[in-house]
Amino acid sequence: MEMELTALHWIYAVFIALIIGFMVKRRDTTLICIIGIFLLALVATGSLASSISGIFNSFIFAITELMSTILIISIIVAMSTVLTKSGINDVMIAPFAKFIKNPTLAFWVIGIVMMVISWFFWPSPAVALLGAVLLPVALRAGLPALGVAMAMNLFGHGIALSGDFIIQAAPKLTGDAASIPVGDVIAASIPFVITMGVVTTLSAFILLKRDMKLGRIKADNEGFVQDQTISENLLTLGQKKFFAVFIPIAFLLDVVALSILKLQGGDATALVGGTAVFILLILSLVAHKQQGLEKSTAYLIQGFQFGFKVFGPVIPIAAFFYLGDSGFNQIIGDYLPKTSLGIVNDLGAALAASVPLTKEIAAVTLTGIGAITGLDGSGFSGISLAGSVAKLFGTAIGGGTATLTALGQITAIWVGGGTPTSTKNISCVYRKTQKSTARINSVGPLLIPSAYSR
């Protein structure tokens, strides 16, 4: 049976093409998404007032769907802030410094520790948590600052963020756009995360060692001044040691609970988020004593500022792509044909009936779209597009939606999630002189072009 395509389907398809085009040009797509929502609502309802209301309602729908993700990241960042302020992070990370004896160990120890911490705390807070402690140790062991930046970002903003197995923000976004469970995206992403991680980290390490041997870069403390404002004397050494042990155990128990109780998606997010809230409150009260109540609120405010700063650009894009599935009926109303299974499903069925599409073409296309969505430097702003196109292609070829979704997610985050800008991330912990920054930025592209070119 031939699929009936209406003006709504063609408008949606045109705006997908426009979004991709604007991303190729590295321009913001928020306005395009809002215009797309408006036109879809206008054509569907024929009412100007309903179309304008549809924009706001689509934002509400997207925020409702993403609220658990925004909350967990905001709370984790708030907790990370109090860990840094109280100096618990120094005590927590210090034992790993003992293993850093030479440049090779420095690269892999810092990378692996960064990956593990990023799974629980997200990469940006993780940089502050361990960078201040391990960067000077790595420099003394002979690893250049650029090598530290490479390790932290390939393992953190690359491996950890692209899989996002614990917090599950990335698979939540792509899974919702593709209308598949978060668990399916996570399971499908594991081979991609392993492959990408092994290839990139080994390549980076080999090229780094080569350039160190040729004298192109050297381990040098010159130009780096440790930020003395990071830690405050809020806790005794004994208290710091207690919390340095207690906090990892609390999150490890979460992981055990996730496995035993088979929690995924929102349930997993709620468990990790609730644990982080309790840790935040306990630390605020113990560290700030009589000011604990006010400080806990201040930390939460900082966390929410970070969360909405990250997801602010995501909300309009997600709102548009939610219209491609069941969100259309909830936001705009029942205006699609009776036989419709959703705009994206209809387009996929029509594509399958009119164009010969293979698994290979679908995989290459999703890889390209994922890379394009990352060109703006944010691995999250466009991954809803990858999920939506994965669903379209999965419908067209008769399966593989989860695999295609994971492929688009991995590609988008590796290109735009932070790995191209590692020197920016490391600078949030250490101040660099203009001379040192220029030196690092000039040798970065020589080491690993795929990770540093933008």
C-alpha cells in the first residue's frame, strides 16, 4: 500500500534538510526549528493563534520529556562544585597520583580515571575534580600538558560522554527521537564506544610519543599557574578522607543496584540523582555548618544554571523532532491521516518504497549526519536529529534503528562533544600565559588532526 504523504510530511522533510544545511555551515538552528514548528502547526490547524501557541506547547513538551536529564546533570554539577570547594576531590584523586611514574603511565592513568569519573559526574565537572591534582603530577612525570588535555578529553568527552552509560542523558535524547527505549540505544552503542575509544586513544598516544621523541612538544611547567581559589579549608583532613571513601562507595552501590534491579532510563537516572542530592546536602551541612542551608541552595542554583545552559539550545531542536512522532498529536492535535504512524515513520516507509536503500548507505549517512550535528561544537544540540533520521532509515530498511541511532550518537558526540577543544577544557583548571596557550594550540593539530580540527 502506497503511503499517503501530506503537506505536513513535506514541510517536516524540508526542515530536516534545512537543519542539516545550517549545521554544515555551522550556524545555529534554533530559529529554523521554531519556524518549522510554527509552519507545521499553521498548516495542520489553519489557525494563527493555535500555531503561535503550538511553539510554546512544543517547548513545554520537550522540557517535560527532558526534565529528568536536565535535573540529573544540574544536581551532579552542584555536587561536584561542593566537592571542589571543600577539597574532597584532592583527597579522592590523590591516590591515583602515586601510579604516575612516567609519561606513559600518566597518559593512561589520567585517561582511565577521567573516564570513570565522567561516567558519574559528567566530563566538564570531572575536569575540575581531577585536573588540579593530576596535571602537576603528570608534568613532573614528563607528560606534556597537551598530553594531559588529550587524555582527559578523549577518555572523558569522548568515550564516557558518547556512551553515557550511568547518567544516560545522550541515549535519552537519541532514544526519544528514534522512539526506542534507552536500554536499546545503550546496548547498541557498546561496540561503537569500544571501537572508537581504542582507535582514538591508541592513535593519540602513538602520535604524542612520536612528537615527544622528535622534540616537537615538551613537558614544561612554564606558563602554568595553579588556581589557588579552587579549594577552601571547609573540612578537616579526616573528614575529607571519610567523604573521599564514602562518595565512591555510594555511587558503586548505585551501579550494583542498577544491575540487580535492572534499572534503566528514568529509574536509573532517579537513583543516581537522588544519591547526588543526599551527598550534596550532607556535604553542604558538614562543610558550611550554620550556613549549610543557604549554601546548599546556592550550589543547586549553580547546577541549574549549568544544566539549562547546556540544554537551552537543545530544547527547540528536540521540540521540533518530537513532532515527528507521537508528540505531534499531543502538541498540535490529531491532524495526520488516519493511516499515519507518525511523520518520520511515514517518510521512512515512503522512502523504502521509492528509493533502494541498503544497510551500508544507511550507516554511512548516519555517520555523516552525526558528524554534521557536531560541527557547532556541541555534541548534544543536534543528536535528536540523528535519532530521528535513524528511525526514518530503520523503517526504510526494515530494522536496525537502535544501531543506527547509536552510530549517530557516537559520531555526533565525538565530533562536537568536546574532543576538538581539549585545550579549552584544561584551561578551566589552570591559567595559561598567552605564550603557553599559543604554543599548545599551534602543536595540537599536528598531533591528531581528527581530534583537533574544527
